[in-house]
Amino acid sequence: METENASKKLSAGDALRLAKDATSVVISKGRRVDRFMMQKDKPTDKILLTHMLGPTGNLRAPTIRCGKTLLVGFNEEVYSEIFST
């Protein structure tokens, strides 16, 4: 398992590198959940960054890589779905 110090700020470049290593990216903002299939319907970098970055320009937290799925933001239903298997 790989961990990063929570005080480390991850930029747009870091966010894109994480997304490009994933087969799916699930981004939660409150109740809204956006899912991107990186192989089938790859979004543009601009679209990914619009969803992945917070108002400060840093990667939104929490961000977790679970296998080939990248989770950005928190949504209890998504976490239950991903981590119950």
C-alpha cells in the first residue's frame, strides 16, 4: 500500500498522472458522483481537472487509489460499493 503525507498538496499535474494510471475515476462532490472510464470514453484533461481540483487548485481530498480505480472526494455510497467487495 502506498500512502502520501496529507499535508502534501498535489497539483494539476499530479492529479492527471494519477488519473492516467487508472482504468476508472470516480469523483464525488456532495451527492453528485461522476464516473469516467479512462479506456472507453477518456475525458479531456480539462474536464478531469475541473472535477478533480478544488478551489485552491489542488487535488481534492480524500483521494484513494483502490486497484485501478481512483476515488476523489467522499461519498458514503461509493465507498460502500468499492470497499464492500
